[in-house]
Amino acid sequence: MRTAIVGVGFMGWIHYLAYQRSPHAELVGFCSRSEAKRSGDWTSIQGNFGPPGRQIDVSGLTVAEHWQALLEDSGVDVIDVCLPPRMHEEVVVAALDAGKHVLCEKPLALQADTARRLADRGDGRLMVAHILPFHPEFQLLVDAAGDQRWGKPIAGRFKRTIGPPDWIPDFYDATSVGGPLLDLHVHDAHLIRLLFGMPDRVDTASRQHQGVPKLHETVFHFNDSPVVVSCGGGVIDSPARPFTHGFEVSFEKATVRFEFAAYADGQTSIVPLTIMHVDGTVEMPTLGDGDPITAFAAEIDAAAESVRTGKIHPVLDASIAADAIEICQMQAG
């Protein structure tokens, strides 16, 4: 799979690192409006995980100022869209019309109807990069719900909170990034959709900022299932506030818990994945190396397999990504 990255910000950098580890995908090009980045100077890039940006070797890569040049390149199979969400639709549509496969960072769009229109247009060539289920702790949940090794999932509590997202311009702009629901919580909305299906309604309490929910607590209701599902999170206005995420999901025969926090000084704390069986036994399996780039490499490999076989990996399915956006819209009210 020969891929070109469109957009060299934080996620473009993380995807670049993932391509270096993937045995099934080759990064052949990228585009950026920044002359410095086109020359390989990515040192200005920062984010809330992974290594900071650095100087990269651009020799052997097709480097363009505008994404249209990559669409016209017959040596590119897949366009990897790492632009702000407001720009996704234009590039995704143009890439599909050019006959390319597309891997688009989440959220696919800022509105569910737009996302569904894109999913319908994808025709088996559009994938959405929802990374969470490729992290081993979350992958275990999705796999367990699929094979029902502990029975059906019956309850879940999820959380995701960050400090001020200073690395994301226009974070609270509903027409650009979408705020905490569409940038952060959409991860959990997608996971809830995979584990429990599509909720019929939600009850949400939220604190607003610039017209979008900044902090929220939500209970999800499923008419055809007596499951108990809730999620909370958003932004706390303190640079000392660590990024945290976690879950506690109960199946009929076991409960699985995991929590992780990353502080601004590089320190981390963790409640390792723990499986508590109904018979009282406890498992704490070792899962992966803890490096987030490993999960992104697995995501890239899944995209490559999807392109090779013509069958989209369920986690990358654009219709499910659209469902996640609809869930976020339900929560926003």
C-alpha cells in the first residue's frame, strides 16, 4: 500500500511515525503549505502523546504544497487525510473521485449527515482512523464482545479528560474542530457503538464553552437491551491536569477495568488492565509495549489489509464512524 499524507500537523506526524514501523504500507509522499515542513523541518509539531516533531529525511518522498498534486500521482494508492475536520469532506470526495482509497482521521466530519454521505460515497474505499480499538486494552474489549468469551457486555463506564488543548487551534469552534465531544469523546462514542450498538437516546449534563459542551456526563439508553452505559469527560482548565482515559466494562461472566494518565512532565500512572471473573479469580495480562505508536502502526496495517482484500476492517468502517458522530450530536442536544 503506497500512501501519501495530506496535512502535516500532530496527527500527520504520528501517522508518519507509524508508517516507519509498518511492514505492509509505504509512505511515498506528503503535502504541506509550510515551506519548512516541505523541507523536512517538523520540529514545530507538538501534541499530548508521542515524541515531539523532528527533522525528517524527505529524499525519496513526493513533496507537494497542495493535496491535488498527490491525487494526480499514479504512484499513490491511498490518501491519508490528517487535516482539520472542517477540511475532510472536500479532500475525501476529491480523492475518491480520483480513484484513490482514503484513510481519514477521525472525526470523519463535523455533522453526522455529512459523514453518512461520505460513507455512502466511499464504495468500499473509505476508511476512518479510529485508533482506540487498536490499543491492546481496548482491542481486548472489542474482541471479547465479538467472541463473547465472557458472555455479552452488560454495563460500561468510560472517561476521557484533558487539560487545555493548546496544540489544537480553534479547538472549541463547532465549524472547525468541534470541541471536546467531536475531538475527544468521539473515541468513546465509537467504542460504545462497537460494544453495545447504537443508543436510542441519551441523557447528558454538560458545561458549555463557546456554544459546545466542554465537560459532560452522559447516560446512554438502548431500548432493546437493559445495559447500563455512561461516559464522562472533557477539558479541565489546568495545564497540570493529566490526559486520562479509562473504562470499566462488565460482561456476564467478568468485569474488565483499565485506567491511564499522562502528565505534562512526561510521568504516567496506570491501573493495568484487570479482568475480574465472577468466580473471584483475577487476571492482569501483559498487553503490548505501552507505546502508542505501536497502535497506530497496527491501524495502518489494518488499512493495508483492507485495501489488499477489498474488505474494510470493522473498526475502520465509515458507517460506524458516522454513527459515532451522530451519538456525539445526540449528546450535544
